Amino acid sequence: MKCPFCKGPDTQVVDTRENEEGDSIRRRRRCLSCDKRFTTYETVELRMPQVVKQNGKRSEFDEEKLRTSFSRALHKRPVPTELVDAAIDHVTQKVFALGEREIGSRQIGEMVMKELLKLDKVAYIRFASVYKSFQDVGDFADAVEAVRKSPTRRKPQTN
């Protein structure tokens, strides 16, 4: 690492400490040219993949857009917020775990549909009707039939 004072290329790490949370490292350095000391911090940089839309445009992955999709599909449905948050986290983690630099919006949409099917079948149909551009009643009938064949979600236990 270059010295911020003299721009010398050689520095020596004098002390290394991890912060209390364990998510960053503080390093105390000494320049071998001018003998001045300075501090650097090292943290993990997590980058979500770029989303490639159907028209080929790319955009940053946006968890708020994901939340909006779930909110619209689940509008006035009896699904606890905790389950919705867990579903959003699940989709986000799946996207991140792919380890790719890009992901198609279609792939994200399929992940959302799987989570909605577990949460609420009406919300699934709502989302699917927009996502798959249903054109007539037959498309709805096919989706309803697919939902009927799927297993039902577990209801959260209340004490």
C-alpha cells in the first residue's frame, strides 16, 4: 500500500486488530521511506449481481423493488410480515449465492413466484398474471390448476 504522505510504495504492517463485530480489520502501518504511520481498514465488499432485463438493459439489484413486488402481490392478504421478510431474504440470498456477475430478471421472477406459492396462493396468482402476461381466462385456469396441485404452506404457530 502506498504511503499517503510521501507516496512511497513500501509500507510495513505494525499492528493488526479485528473490530468487536468481527467484520473489519484495522491495520496500523509504517512507511519505510518517510517513517510516518497511518491506519487502514479492511472490510468485505459484497456485490450483488447486475440484473439483466428482458430488453437487455442492466440495472443494480434492488431489494426495494423485490419488496414492492411482494407487497403488491400480497396486498390485503393475511400473511405475516415476518414471513414476507423471510421470503425476501431467501430470494436475496439465492441471488447472491449464485456467485454470478449478472442474473436475468426472469430468473429472479421465478424465485419470487416460488416464494409466493409457499406464502399465499392468491398472491401467487396475482403475481403470475402480471409476470407471465396472462391474455385470457384460460391462462388463469391453468395457473389455478397448477396451484391446486402444489402443497399448502404451513401456518405459523401462535401461542
